[in-house]
Amino acid sequence: MNLRQLFDPVSCTYTYLIYQEITKEAVIIDPVFELYLRDKALIDELGLNLKYTIETHVHADHITSGWLFKQSTNSEILISSSSGATNSDRMLGHGDIIEFGDIKLKSLYTPGHTNGCMSFVDQNESMVFTGDALLIRGTGRTDFQEGSSHALYESVKKKLFSLPNSCSVFPAHDYNGIMSSTIGEEKTFNPRLGGELSDNDFVGSMDNLNLPHPKKIDEAVPANLQCGFREDGSLLSNYPKWARLSYAFAGHWDISSDELFSVLSLVQVIDVREKEEYLGPLGFIKGSKNIPLNEISENKSYFDQQKNYVFVCRAGGRSVQAIKNAGLYKNQNAASLRGGMIDWRANGFSVENGKD
Ligand SMILES: [Fe+2]
């Protein structure tokens, strides 16, 4: 069982990608709409087959990308039957099992933050994904979305705290950058309901959290009640249209040699190798302009943000740095040739001045 913990710095949400090495079957827990491209890139780069998006609950602080994943990967969306959400593929109840590869996650109904909160524990009870029920040295708030402090106290004390002390806790958020905890630690040190703290102690704390109203709640809750469904596909339709590009987990757009060949007349190729390399035996692409990487920054004003550029180097590394230095990082009009001139030549595409 492999686990990747991904972070959204805007909402401080943790997204979890869990997968099995051999079968490559994967699930993603609580993915964030704006980070769909990042998460999809990681899934693609790891060669994973996404089976499910699992929502721990209807979030109030961000919109899920579950619907985007459903559209792009045929994955199914799973959420609690008590969530009130539509558009899911499977509604979960307490004790349901989610299987992928040889991994089994069991759903635990842990209401209180919302009425539809679920936690998920693996078959070895070595890790539990607690959503907003149990946070690290804290809990989710209970002052909106059918929240109930009494219910949350019961959920944590009876269901989560009955897991082994060694079980790692992975929450949906942490606002201090702490990544995980354990059930044993939280049982002892959680200042809201650990140790001898009673239901009344907990309610007393929860009634006085003095938290601001979540900024995105009016947008996020209605969207998440539809599992992130958007009629226009939004982000998906925002993919670059000038070529079939792929977004890299590193944060830039990539283009394959095949694709560059088919759009060559529509783009400006910028070759960032040194002058002697450019004129060396690998050759260069016809029509390309040679601006060595160390001269890109000083030529920033050359780049028109509206034009389409493909940056090229020997093997596809310096071209990524060149995109950054040109001020075009994450710009949909700039791509790096994946594998560089080596890949271009290996695919049999012609060059000027090249030698075999
Ligand atoms: Fe929440």
C-alpha cells in the first residue's frame, strides 16, 4: 500500500492518493478542484488506474474535483449515504468496504462535523483517514452543516479511539503543516477530547471556538452536494487548445515529439542549448530560434504571452527551466519538448545540420 499526501495551501486541505504497486489501482481522498491538474499528472506519471474518488464529507472550504476525475478516468465517486449529495456512484454506510488492488478500506460513520462524515481505515488498522472528524490535536468545527458537538464526541471516542494506539491519523486539514498523528497520541493529548475530557468539556470548547464563517461555504457546499458536477466541465475545457499537451506534476506543460511535429508550423520553437550544441551533431529543428538558457532571462521581453512556444534542449530538462526563466511558468502557451532533441531524433523526425 502506497500513500501520497498532497497539500492545498489555499484551504490547507490534505488530499490522499492511495495505490497498490502491482495492480496500480488507486483511490483519491478529498481532491481539490483547483489542483485537479496536479493530482491528475501524478496519477498519470505513476501509471495509476484511478478507481474511486472518496469524499470524507461535503466540504465547506473547497470544491471537490471528484467530478473531473469521473469524467477523465471513469472513476466512481463515493460519499456517505447521510451526506445528502447527488451524482455519486455509491453511497456509503458504516462498515462498507472499498476494495482496490489488495487494499481494503472500511468506512466508519463519524458524524458531528457534518451529518455525513465518514472516516476510512485500512484492513490492518495501520492508518485512518479522519476527514474533519478528528484533526491533529483538534477536531472539525460543529457550528454549521448540521454540526453536533455531542455526535462528534461520540464518533471520536467510540469509533476512532477504539482503533489501535499505533494507528496513524491522517486528517483532511492541518493549519500548521503537521502531517499526521496517531490514535494513541490523540487519545492522550487532544486538548478537546483526549484524556479525561468529558462530553460537556468538549461542548464547552466547541461552543467557544470563535471561528470566522468559511469564506467559500456559499459556493462550495452547493457544488459539493453535487459531487463537484459542472455542466461545462470547466477545468477540463480549459486545457490548452493549440496542441495536445500534458501537464507535468513538476508544474509545466509538456509536448511529445509526435505532437510537436504535427503543430510545428503553428509554434515558435526556442532551442535553449548552447550555441555549439545547437550547431552540433544532434542538429536542430527547422525554424527554431536559438536562445541559450543563460540568455533567456535577459530576453524575457521577447516572449509574447499570447504566442505559442515550445522550448527544446538536449533531453528535456533545461527547457523546463527556460519556461520558468522566460516568465511563462504554468502559462498554457508554453510547453517543453519531452525528452528533448534526443527523443525528437529517436522518433525519426528530421533536423537541420544533424549527423547520424
Ligand atoms: Fe469540512
